[in-house]
Amino acid sequence: MAGKFRGRKLFSPRGLDIRPTSDKVREALFSMLGTRVPGAHVLDLFAGSGALGLEALSRGAHRAVFVDQSPGAVELIKKNISLCRAEAQSQVILGSCENAVKRLQSAGDVFHVIFLDPPYGKGHGEKNLVLLKRLLHGEGLAVVETHVRDGMNERLDGWLRTKERKYGDTLISMYVRETCGGGCGCCEG
């Protein structure tokens, strides 16, 4: 982990139910995000161990909300938040992506960066990306992690893919709302 939590080794999941983003992919991802993270409100969906949201907090994000439907994952996320002493900046929600999105929309929450790291091979990336438009800040960015075989469309129900990078079997796709207009710098590179 980089930033203020540097040197902390997060608790890892046991078994194959949780597939954390590798250190290499996480480092590349945050390099692509650049200056978007400091001060951001971040949503980490299918959070698993919470590594993406905690990395964002470590790099200066203001707040992170972690969502997972597995009670085991939620306990792991809470342990990792405690390890990083990030309780004041964190919220953890146990539930499905769909229910969490409804709850966050009802509360009026919006996010600058949304991480979506669903189970590979089940089409959850595109399905859940469609739900997130109202949760994204006007110039925000959604980051979807999938298996390279799962691929993501360039345009999807109001979303526009601005970047796509492959790291081994992992595909990182970055999306903005298609109405962004390109003036925010999110559509470069």
C-alpha cells in the first residue's frame, strides 16, 4: 500500500470466495487515477478485503464506502479498516450491490470514484455499472475490474469507456457518464 497507510499488510481472505486486486494491478490503477483521489468520496463495490477503498484513503481520499454481500468479506473489511485506523472515514454496508446503490441514492450520496470489482465470468460488470449513474459526481469516474475474457463495451447505457488496460488476466476499464463533454480531462489517454 502507498500513502499514509504505507507498510501496513492488509488481512487477506482465505479460500477463493474473495479475489483481491493484486498489488501490481492496484498500483497501476492508482497511477492511472492520478490526482482524482485526494479529497474524493470513493465507493468500493464488491469490496472483498477493502483493498481498493483503503488504498484510496491512504492516498488522500476523504471518505470511502465499502459494499459486499458476504458477511465474511464485511468482517475482513472491518478488520482492515481498523488496522489502518480509518474508521472515521469509512462506512461498511453488508448487502447486494443493487440494495446498497438504492440505499446510497436515497441518502443523496455521490462519489467521485467508484470501484466495481465483481466476480469474474458472470456479467456483473456491465449489469451493475448501469445502476451507478446517479451515484457518480458530475465529473466522476467508474473503474470496472473484470477478467480479460469478460470484456466491457465502449458505450453502455449512458457510460463511455475512456481507458482500458490489461494486466495479465485482469482488465481495467474506466468509464465516465457520456454527457461529461470531455472538458474535465477524464477522456484523455
